[in-house]
Amino acid sequence: MLYCEYDPARGSSLCRWKIVFHGNFPKNQKFITTISISEEKEMKRNTLMLIVGLVITASMILAACQPAPAETPAEPPAVEEPAADTPAAEEPTAQEPVAEEPTAEEPVMSERDPVVRYAVLEDMTTTNVWALYDDTDSSFWNYLVTDVHWPSLYTLSDKRWDFIPMVAEGLPEPFVEEDGLFVSTIKLQDGLVWNDGSPLTAEDVAFTANTQLALRMGGNWLGQYNAEYLNKVEAVDDLNVKFYFNIEPGLSLWQYGTLQGNIVSSAYWAPKLADALAMVEGVDYESEDGIATVAEAIEIVQNMDNEGEPVFGEWMLNKWEVGAFSESVVNENNSAIGNKVEMYENGAFREVSPDGSYEFTAYGEPTGDKTLEYVTGPFFDSALYTVYNADAAVLALRNDDVDFILTPNGISQGFVDQLKTDDAITITTNKANGFRFLAFNYAREELADPILHQAIACMIDLDFLAERVLQGQALPVYTLVPEGLTFWHNKNVTRWCEGQDAKGRMETAVSMLKDAGYTWEVEPSWNEDRGGSVNYGEGLILPNGQPMPEYTLLAPSAGYDPLRATAGVYIEQWMSQLGMPVNAELTNFNNIISAVYETGDYDMFILGWGLTAFPDYLCDFFDQVGGNPYNYESPALAEKCVALYSETDMDAAQQIAMDIQVLLSEELPYITLFTTPMVDAFRNIEFPYTEVLDGIGPGYYGRPTLARALE
């Protein structure tokens, strides 16, 4: 599992791989290592500045006013059609579009608008699928255009992130044991074809998976087909593919791993990769020679030309002028075009094709009120991605030269202020899939008391912090699993003192501590004479009769992250109101990482995580087998996590995750604080929904398939 902390100084993410064994077996082999990588497909962090205090004001101004790239932005081609005489790209070439007209039975959108225009801030680097989903070329800018090219057996639905089929027939069946291996057979939908009309078969699935098992690439490939657990994959016939695992995989490895793995055309790639795969046949993956041989084979594969490669999604690349623009056109052979999608308030999901030949229903009966209903496009003939620098992109949107600005972290506040004055521009704000949090070192015995954590959480007014202190540059987070993950989110967890005013928070927190045996030399109280404020407590005495020692709260400096720096200062004050002797130390980010994850010499700290779609991070963060950097131990959590890691049933896993959220909201090893907004800006187009975790741009790459022209 990969969790990332965005580093604005690097322009990349400091990420922690947490490799865990998820299955029915002893969970006793784990390790954590820290690496620095570029943006990941699912783990995107953002940096938004705020104005609080003189130093922080200066920090925000500097951040908002960074100079644009020196390069002259590429001149966008005409709206009607991108430069007909555009020379071919010197780097990887595009897939050939289908020349044949679709058959009468195919759901063709006959009244599409000509083009939806996107501004991008960086160009693609490759269209080679093997490089794209390895660490080599994994980036937001590459996925904008190419991510729809390759299918997977299953995917996550729009908006709610429900687990649903893409090319599979129905939901997966339980595993059975065969000769010491755990086996599951997945059936594909009949009649699916690539854009060139060739059939999509079980052999495509088996070839893709076995290629990764042979090459053992990293990045997303590792998460999809991991040789540590997946033994082999076989095509039983054209429509049935059989997976063999060394252990019975839980949801993280199966539904949220292998079953969402990319699939390529074996007819196209098998002959091209034959020599490279022969190089690694029988190789010793642990030896120096073996490692070198595999690396050489991977380099060959990831640098192969992919001209004419069949693709599956609603869009296919038509033109690419390196450094200037790329254009995608509709793949009329895609089976999902015209499908109607319905989501219901009771949790049910339904998708049906226009002629009724395909229907999928799950998670309840599709009755009652609908929360979302739409028809799948595309509703444009082409999608144009033109490269600009940030300033030029904003100007292009204001001048109606583009319809949508795409960035991995949303539009910065400085640009939002420019754009919101134009009534023709729609601006939407959504929460990022991640959070900043306050954590404690349980090795400090006095800081291991959950009642103390609850009292601190009660004092921290998240709404006041986000809206008043951080000036709307943050959104409050009360739960470890965001509301946007509807299936996994527990809306009934304790939200400490939410909705109470300052007086109520102080009185509740003091009452909680007194009931637990805490006393004071001077007890905190409410002072009505000063217009309503807290008389700070002094000399907090622990239940054992000893005075609370002085502690240090580590938070990133204002130059690195003004949001957390400011939060650290305010949290120090809220703790001080309770009589806690705490000092906020704003320091270098790497100093915090070293103290928490290397030396263990810290008291409290503020950091942040980006999250995944499956919430096994509830257990990964607080590892009860291999240990965690907070020294937090919970037998109840350990028992629940064993169950979550090994569970293969979605409904059963959902209940376990709900229980874990309740437990963690009471014990509070983390106090969640806030997340940063993902702001999208667009014009001339509309979407069937705009409220979605991570936003339309950062989370869904601008979702050209659902974009419609405004009437």
C-alpha cells in the first residue's frame, strides 16, 4: 500500500510503501521503506496556501505568486480541428483510429458536439502501457489521455466508488482450493471488442497478468498482479479466466488489486514481447545477474513503439504533437457508450445498455429515490488537450479558448480569485481524498490516555479552524474514511463536540478530564467579563497525582505548509487552555519524518496522508503485528484487522470497517483535522454530478466521457 505526503519544495511526493500480506495466513512479514516519487495515479496530494499572521501571510503570497514556467506556451490549434498538417510525434506514436463505420446495432451518439477543449500544464511522455503503470512514467499528465485505453475486469463507479464490472460478467465468485492454491474463475462479458474490432478474450487477461508476473515491474503493475501472492493466470476458454493465488486474498489484493488490473491485447503484444519474456524465463530474481537481466528486459519492453495498438475505452488517441497538444476521438466500438447508470439512496447500483442486452444490479434493490442518474457518452466527437503554462491556461479559460483546466491538485486560490469574477465560468470545490492529522507517541505514558485525546479533540474546533483561521483554504475532516467513500464511510462515529461553541467545548473537555481523575492547580473556566473567553487552566495534574510533563508538538514550518503551521499554533493554544504544558515547534518537514519514522524521539506531531479507495489503511496505519511508529497497541483493533485483511466478502468487510472506525474514533490514535479543497474551473460544459471526492479534474481527469455542451 502506498501513502503519500506531497512535498511542494520537490514538486513530488514523499511516499511510504507499506507492503502487507493480506490473506488467511500469519501476517508476520512486513516492512516500510520511504521513497520519493512523482504523482501516483491514485495518491495525489495538494498544496494550498492560507493567510494567518504576518509570517504566514508572507508564505502564502510567495506561494501564490511563483513565476510561471519560462517556456513559451504552445499555441493551441484551431477549435474546429487541430492543425491538419501537424507533423508526427517524434516520441511514442498514437494508436490508429478505427476507419470502419460502426454497425447499426452499436449505440452511436449521432448528435455529438465537435470538441471539448482541455488545458493541461504538462505534456504526456509516453503511451506505452508497460511504462505508464510502472514507476517509470506514472503521472497525472500521462493518465489524462491514456487511462481509458485499457480495460480491467472490474472498476469503481463514478461518484460513489462502488465496485462494479467493466468487462467481467457479474461479481466474482468465492475462491476454492485446488492443489494447495486458491482459485477463482472470472467470466467475461460476451461480444466485447477492441477498437480494431478484434475480440477481447480471457487470453488477453491471462497474457497481461503473466507478463507482469514474469517481469515483476513496480508501481501500479505491482499492485495489480503481485508475484508474491498471484501464482499464475490461465485462459480456460475465450470467456473464462482462472486466477491461482498462493494464499486466499482479501479484498485489497483481489477486488481492489488484481480484478482492477489493466488488460492489454495479447494478439498485439505477445509477438512483440516474445524475446524480452524469453530473457527472463527461469531467471533467479534474487541474484545480481537475475536482477540485471530483468531490468534489461523491462527497459526493452517499456521503450517499445506501440503504433496501432488496440485500445478499449470510449476514447482513443488520434493525434499527438509533442509539447503542443494531443487529440482523442471516440471509439465507436466501446460497449459502454449509451449505457444508463442509476444510483439509489438505499445504496443500490444499476447499469443497463440502451437495448437492454446488458444489465448489472448490485448492493440492493434499485427502488426508491435516486441519488444519481446519467447516460454514458461521449457527447463530443473529440477531446483536445493543449499544453499551457498556468498563467496562460487561466487566460485561455477566461478568453473562452479552452473549456476546462486540468491539474493534479486543483486550481490554486490565487487563480480562483481571478476566475470567479466571470459568470460564464463554473467553479466547484470538493474534498481531497486524504487528511491532515494530529498523532501522539504512546511511548510517553501520559499521552497514551484516550480520554486525554478525546478532551483535546473536543477543544479543537475544526469548523472554526478551517473556515475562520485558515480562511476557507481547508475543509474540516471528522472521520478517517471520507464521506465520499459512501460504501465504507461510517456516518455514526463519534464527532467530539461538533457544533458546540467555545464555552461548551471547554466545559465538556474539563468534565471529561475530571471524570477520569485529572485535576488542576488552577482549573480552566469561562470568563463572561471579557466578552466570553477561556481562563486558561494551569498545572494539569495526572490521575496518578503527578504533574503533566512539558511536551512538544511538531508541525511543518510555514514555508513548507502554512496550513499545518497555523493549525499547530492554534492546537497549542487549545491544549494550553486545558492546562497542558505544550509548545508548538514549527520545523523542517524532514525533521518530523526522522523523529517519527526513524528515531521515535517525539511527543506529538501533525502530518498528512493521501488515501486509497479501499480503507485497509485503517489497519495499515496502526499495524498491530509489525508495530507502528506511534507505539499504539489495541487488542481490539488487532482482532478486527485480522478479520478485515482476510475477508473476501464485500458486505462482511464493510461491517468490519464500520466497527474499526467506531473503535478508532473512541481511542483516537489520530485526531483528524482537515483536508485541502480540490477546485475545478470550467465553462461551456456541464456534468451529471460535480460533488465527488478529489473533484472532476484531479480525480477523474476531467471526465470527457460525461461532459456535455451547455445548451
